Amino acid sequence: MPGLDGFGVIQSLSAAKIPLPRVVFFTAHDRFALRAFEVHAFDYLLKPVSQERFAMLEQLQREKSLPDRLLIQENSRAIFVPVKEISWVEADRN
């Protein structure tokens, strides 16, 4: 994107006190996934995006449902955990 990346757009909207829409990152790089979810991204898709994965995103948008998984940082890596498997949430530091 010329001028700003997705994080810059989110920062600009937040600074202008504009409510954020659902933000989906489409990228060829997985290194920004954790940062994307830290700024409340709705989803993070790696290119090339399969038709099945894109269809799942479209369905979530239509239903306006909550995600079925959360990105959790565990030591130096990030993992997705299905929401239905979570029975307890506790913060440690950030």
C-alpha cells in the first residue's frame, strides 16, 4: 500500500477517534500476525489464500459471529487455540 501499511491505517483511524471497522490483513508474511491481533484484527490471511479459507471469512462476516479461535502467545511463538477448548483466561504481564 502506498504511504501507509495496515498498521499505519489503524493508527491514523484511532488517532482521529474513528471507530475501527473489522480489519482483515491479507499478506504474504506471517511475522506480523501477532501484532495484527494485538490491534484487534478480525482475521489474518496469508497469501495465497485458498478458496476454502476465504469462504470461511465470508461466512463469518455474514454471521457477524465471534471467531472460533484466539491467537495466544506461548513463550516465543504464537498458536491458535479453539475457543471451545478454553475454560480459563488469565493475563501474565501484557
